[in-house]
Amino acid sequence: MTNRTQLLGFLAGAEAFHAVVHAYLSITKTHVEHPVEHLGIRATPTFHAAAALVNGAIALGLGARAWSASRALRAAA
């Protein structure tokens, strides 16, 4: 494994955690002051649900990229 595949794997995990936190905030309807509220956007449960989906998609993309990079490295060896 290279540093790049490890970094991509770490970022995928961090993004997955981010998605889980948004999903939790959406389901429990908990209001936490979100940085986006300084831009005038209210962080409602719907906002958190959408953010959970977007962050989940990013996590899947990063994870797939890390997996394909590690497979390419193994095939080249």
C-alpha cells in the first residue's frame, strides 16, 4: 500500500463518519449550530438528510478510488 491509498481510505472513513453524524442529526431532529448557518442557510432535518446522502456518496467514491488504487498496485507487483 502506498501513502495515497492509505490517505484515500482514511478520507473515506472520515467522510462516512461525517455522513453518519448528519444522519443522526436528521433522525433525532437535534439542532446544532452548523457552520453553514453563518451563510444564512438553516440546518434543518431535511438539510441534514441531504448532507448525509451527499457525504455518503463522497465516502463511497473515495473508498472505491482507494480500493481500485490498491488493486492496481497489487496487479503491478
